[in-house]
Amino acid sequence: MGFKLFRVKIISRIILLGATIGGFTYFIQKKDYYFTSLELLILAILLAIELIYFIEKGYRQLNGMLQSVKEKDFNISFKPAEKDGIFVTLARLLNELTEGYREVRIEKEVHYQFLNHIVDHVNQVLVCFDLEGKVILANLASRKLLKGSEIKHISSFEVLDPQLPSILQQLVEGQEKVIAFTHKGERVQYAITSSSIKLLDKQSKLVVMHDISQPLREQELESYRKLIRVLTHEIMNSVTPILSLSEAMNDTLRFPDSSTRPLSDLTQQESIDLAEGYQAIETRSRALMRFVNDFRSLTKLLEPNIAPIDVDGLIKPIASLFKPILDNKGIKSSLIIDRAVNSLRVDKDLIEQVLINLIKNAIDALEGISTAQIDVEVYASEGKTIVTVSDNGIGITPESLDSVFVPFYSTKAEGSGIGLSLSLQIMRLHSGTIKLKSTPGQGSVFMLIFPNQNG
């Protein structure tokens, strides 16, 4: 409707201007009509000026709108001169448009401030920077780490460690790295991860640095407590009966006044008791010596001799080794090897030791299970190679899950508590780890997780 009215007004003005020019042309040729011709000329000029002003009126409003968008100033307001003129609608639309832009900008600013507020309350250090190292975002934790200074470039982190800027820039997406440096006179450790972000066709990197010093100290202290508790329990199990037997034997070999009894005074039963006592002391002493040797072997692992090993050549001989035992106990088994996994870079002897230990544990857990099953699977996931040993045995209670990897802790009466702890250490020597999932009455799954084999 507004556009049609605009067209009508333009056409009517053009017709009126054309008629005025036609009249001027007609009367200029007549004598004694010079004054009329002059009036028509002035009128034509005025009509032309008014037409130009009329057309430019909408352009000026539109130009003002575009200029405000360019300068990001949306406080401008458009008010047409005439109350019910053609440009009232245009002014209203432009006002609505600027108001919409103003609301979008306010909403964007609110979101920006809200996200900044959230990011600043994150305890981890968050830093986002472009490929040139120019910092786009740095939260409050990062500024505190650098003693409150403004972070404009990733090179600012040189004050913590000269190598840190290059480490942050070279960190591969998804990779985790642990670094240590001195902060406020204290040696601290940070775990660093990164992810890539694309902003307006510009590649950026978001780095997260998490202080793991305190959790590591707490975990280390808790591990020491568990170890000391288990060591104390094991030593007391051996020392207590030795002490009791020694006291009983000492009482047998002495008179009430503490003088020594001659061996000839001993009865046959006392001699038998003494012999059995010495035998028991020897047995417990050997057990204690074996315990000490186990502890020594746990703390003196050799450096692994890592080399490429064919997966079939690693797994299948172990499966063949246990086949007679599994057949004898009626335990079914399966071996699945993903063809995408051809080889592993490991120490063959050490990893064989880990697998043998896990399969032995699985066999023990299947005691008394009628439908016993052990499955071994090798596959690749997220750039890592995973070997799983699973069973449908008795499982492990939630109370024991936190302790199964603690040295000398065992859920078996005859167990030494060395196997799983040793296996975990071997996996750490390979920059890998062991994960355990277990449900009482349903079975357990041990996962050997090896790092990216292409590295």
C-alpha cells in the first residue's frame, strides 16, 4: 500500500512538472507573456527541487539506518516531517529495524558478559589464542596464575616456564600433557589439554590447564595409607604367631625362676611341641621372607625393552598355554582380534606377564561357576589399542574396587596381592593403564589401554 502511494505521488509530481515545463515552452514563444513564462519557469524549478527533496527524503532515512549499522550505533530514531505522509511507514519500519538491532546487540552483550562471568568462575586455567599466539580469551584463573597481568600473547606464559608457550602451541587436540613448574615458591603440576575452535574462518586453540598438585598429593597420601595398612597387616600376620610360639617355647625351656631347663628334663610331648614350634616359626619366617622379596620385585622393575610385536604372536601363544587348564576346568573361551590392529609396540615379556596374571585371576574368579566363560578381545578405539580380559565370575565388591591395585591387597585367601599392582606398574611403564569394571555376581572386565601406537 505504501509503495503504491509513493509511486502515485512520484508520477503526479512528474506530470505536474512536465505540464509546467510544457506551459513555459508554450508561453515563451508568445509576445507579451514573458512574465507568465518567468513564473512558470520558477514554478518548474521549485517543482523539480521538491521532487528531488521528496525522493531524497526516503534515501536520507535509509542512509541514516545503514550508517548506524556501519557504526554500530542504534540509538538513532527516524521521525518523518509530515504526520501522515508516505515516509511514516518507512520511518516506522526503520525504527523497528534499529530497535531489533539494538535488542540483538544488548542480548549479545548480556550473553558475552554472562559467559565471561562463568568462564572467570572456572577454577581451571582457560586460554584461547589464534595461530599467531594472540590471546583471544583468558579467564581469571589464568590472570591469577600470571600474577594478575593482562594476557595479550601466549608468550606471557614464559614467566612460568620458558618452554610453556611452545608446548601450548604444539599440543595436539585431545592430547593430555603434564608439566611442572615453580609457582609462588612451590613446585606445582598442571595437566594440559587442548581443542581446536574455528571462529569467523579463523582457526583458534582452546587450552585448559588443571592444577593436579593437590589431588596428586592427596591420592599419594591415601595410597601410602593403604600400603602401610596392608604392610602392617601382612607383617603382623607373620610376627604375631612367631612371637606367641617363641614365648611358649621359651616358657617350656625355662624353670619358673627363669633358669634354663636341661633338654634331658623335657618330656616327649614337650619335645614334639618344640619341634612343631620351630617348624611353624620357619614356615612363617619363610612366608615373611617371600613377602619381602615380593615387595623388592615390585619396587625394582626394569626398563621395558619396547619393540613392535605382532598381536597374533603375543596373544595366541598365551591362549594356547591356558587351553589345557581351561578345558580341564570346563571353562569356555573366545579370542577376538580386530584386523585393524596388526602390531603393538610393547615389551613382549612384560605384557605376557600381565596377560597371564589377568587370565589366572579370571580362572580363580570362575571357581564353582557352571557356565564359566573367559573372553579376550583386542581392538582399536580413539587412536588407542585396547586388550580386554573378561569373565562371568563372582565379580568384585564395590568396597574392594578401590584397593585391588594396592600392593599386597588380595581378595583371595592364598593371594599375595602383587599381581595386579605389578601389572599396573608394567602398563605405566608403557605409558598405558589398566581399567576395571566389575559387578558382583556378574563378572569382571580388565582393560589394558595402550597409547597411540603411531607416536
